[in-house]
Amino acid sequence: MAATTYTVGNFKGGVGKTKSATQLAYDNAKFKNRKTCLVDIDPQANATKIMAKTGNVREIKSTITDALQSNDILSCVVNIDGNLDLVACDTRFRAFSKYVNSFDDEKEKIQVLAKLLAPLKEIYDDIFIDVPPTISEYTDNAMAASDYTIIAFQTTDESFDGVKKYVGYQQYMVKTFGIKLQIIGIVACMIDPDDVLDEDILKEAKALYGDNVFSNIVRFQKRLKRYSREGIYIKKYKNGNYDQWDYQAHNVFIQILNEMEARRKFLEARVRM
Ligand SMILES: Nc1ncnc2c1ncn2[C@@H]1O[C@H](COP(=O)(O)OP(=O)(O)O)[C@@H](O)[C@H]1O
Ligand SMILES: [Mg+2]
């Protein structure tokens, strides 16, 4: 088995990257029944906090910072729930830049993470990487370690600029280093259905990126915000029905996972032709 690896990116913070990475990982494990690992490489560790709450994990003994020192990623995997595991991050991981820059060779510099994550590829179906919003060693390495990019964006001009920069930068990385990385889709996050500006920017994104923009869009939902504080869950009543707000929050990401699966099949078939 060789896991498919996805990075959720945008060179802008606060646009829904971590929200998308955590929900996609959770729903991929729970509803698609795929063995999934979420790898947090953002020293702010937002995804780590959400996942720790999700799995009621009180203490995380080792994180990716330890894995970098021991070169043993498997010993820092934390089980969150069923099929869902986490490789946690912490503020000490800001040392990653320094570590990467201890190599002279440019190609070696961008492959530190890919090498570190290689053993995970053997045991998971899918890996999702949550990254900081910077053009940095972190995103370079996440790009080199991934098969696909999911670009998260909010309908603000700055966030849209972040998409353009990300796409351009990814093209540069593919060309310069020959990495095999493709955009699987662009996901619109935190959309306010009543906001005209939101609709305008969404139209602009579709005009520029066409079918690359997922047709399922993530609306602003109080329930999704709540999951950041309380961890992710989906309540099921005795009669077998899901709580409607939980269902709505999860369903959009399940639909996006369906879109991803269809696109992956299409892109893989194109490579074989
Ligand atoms: N669809 C949504 N509905 C409600 N709140 C959201 C939604 N998406 C993200 N948020 C909230 O917006 C904030 C920023 O999102 P986050 O995913 O952390 O952004 P990023 O990782 O790009 O910095 C967080 O507090 C998160 O809970
Ligand atoms: Mg984030």
C-alpha cells in the first residue's frame, strides 16, 4: 500500500486550511472507512489541538519534532478514533527551518519531510498535511511530500491572492525540482450565502480555475466553528438519525471527498494514457 498524500494550502492564514484538513481527515476515516493520518507541520499546532480534543487525548508524548530528531515517525503516531491517527506538532517544530538549512543541496532541503513520512506511506490509505501559511521550508517540504494539493480559500481578495500565489509557486516547484504534484481542487470556505461580494469572488475563482473549484462549497457554519473548540464529533440519536447540524457540517466534506475521488481517478487515468 502506498498512501495518497494531500496538502491543504494557501499562502494566507485564517482561510480554512486547518478546518478543511481536520474535517476531511475525520470524514475520510469515519465515513469512507479509509485508514487516515493527519500530519500537522504547523508549529502553531491548531490541527493538533482540535484532534487531541476529538480523541480525548490528554497528553501527547512525542510529536513530529521528536520524529525529526529520532528519525522515527511511527513512534509518534497517536490514535484519535478508529481509523484516524495524528502526527502532532508543537512550537518546537519551528526548528525545522534550521534543520532543513543544514543541508547544502537544494533538492535535499525540500525532501526532508518526504523522507521522514515515508514509513507512514506504507500503513495508511490517505495522509493529510496541515501547513502554516508561509512560503517557507514547511510548504516546500509539504509540496515535495504530497501527491495532491487542495487549496482552501475564503472569498476575500487577500485569500484569493493567496490562491494565485500558491498555484504559481507550485508550478515553480514542479518545474524546478521535478516533483509530481497536482492540484486536486480548490475549496471555497466560510461562504456567506447572503453576501454579494462572496458570490462575486466565487465567480471570479470559477472563471480563472474552472472545474478545479469544487462544486461543493463550505458555508460558514456555527457547528464547524464549535468543532475547533470542542473537537470534532457527530451526534447520533437513539432512533439512528444524526443531529441535523452535525450532519450538515460533515456532509459537505463527505461530498468534497467524493469529488476528490472522482478527480483522482480522472487524473490517474490521464497519467496512464
Ligand atoms: N466553514 C466555517 N464555518 C465557521 N467557522 C469556520 C469555518 N471554517 C473555518 N472556520 C473558523 O475560522 C477560523 C480560521 O480557520 P482555520 O481553518 O484555522 O484557518 P487557517 O488554517 O487557514 O489559518 C477558525 O477559528 C475556524 O474555526
Ligand atoms: Mg491553520
